[in-house]
Amino acid sequence: MPLPSRQAAKELLEKHVQNDYQRYHALMVGTAMEGYAELYGEDKDLWFLTGYLHDLDYDEFPDLHPGESLRWFAEWGYPEDFIHAVEAHAFGYNGFETPPATPLAAALIACDEISGIFYAYQKINPVPFGEMKVSSIKKRLKSKAFAAKIDRETIYMGCEKLGVELSEHISNLVKFYAGLPNH
């Protein structure tokens, strides 16, 4: 089976993810990934769906994540690049030791955790994403007390693997997220 349509992916997400924040996180990461696909001339559907479905099993199996998703994706015949990216985004967690080896995987790692910084920043300063300042996000990222559960080292590794400086990455995300509604 090829990748699902965006509508089918939304139905999958609604079936497996009940947490409202996790659903919004999926949209944020998918949107960021699609932005990078457009920037790099890659397959926008593949990149969006990789970001959108990367945490599909998190609500149901947080201690095994993304193990169940990986099993499902293999059973459903999803592309190897997709599966690799989802596995690599868990690098160093829950026993997963597959480092990112593709631009798709690097982008997922770079976009996943930092979406939480943007989300938390918007909660304390409810401006539209497109009006956020790079310096404000960088300041929050440097403050370990802000959104303390966000793994900053993973963000930095993702940027390095993707070949993008942190400031440029944040600037890209401000643009990519500009159309998202406040949550």
C-alpha cells in the first residue's frame, strides 16, 4: 500500500491519537516537513505525512514508541524512507539506535522537538506563528527552564544533519507555521 491520502492519514491520527496537543503537534511537524520538502524540491506528500504520522503510536504505547508505528508502517507497505525517518527520530530513546541517514530523517529530527518550543512560546505570548521573532525563539530555546522536557540536543543534531544553522531553521519554521491557527 502506498502512503495514505491526507484525509486517510487524518482518520488514522484520529483513531490512534486522542490527545488534542498530540494532534496539533502532528499538524505542526507535518507542516514544517512540507515546508522543507518545498524548499528542497522533495516530495511534499511524503515529507508532510512523515511528520504528520511520526508519533502515531505515542498515545497508545508511549513506552514502546515508535515501535508499534514502525510495525504498522511496515505492514501497510509504507516507503523505507518514511519508516527510516520515523525510527531515526527516536534515536537514543526506548532502545532505538538508528541514526538519521537521509535528509527526510534529519528534517524530522530538526522539526519534531522544536515544535514544542514554538507551541509553549505561543502559550505565554499568543502572537501568530508568522509574527514570532527568531531571537525570541532562540532565547527560549537557550533557557533550559522553558519547556524543560524539550530535548535541545536533538534539535541541534537535527539542524546539523540537515545542514541548516539554528537561526535559519527557526526563521524557516516561522514562515512554514505562518498559516497555522493558534492552539
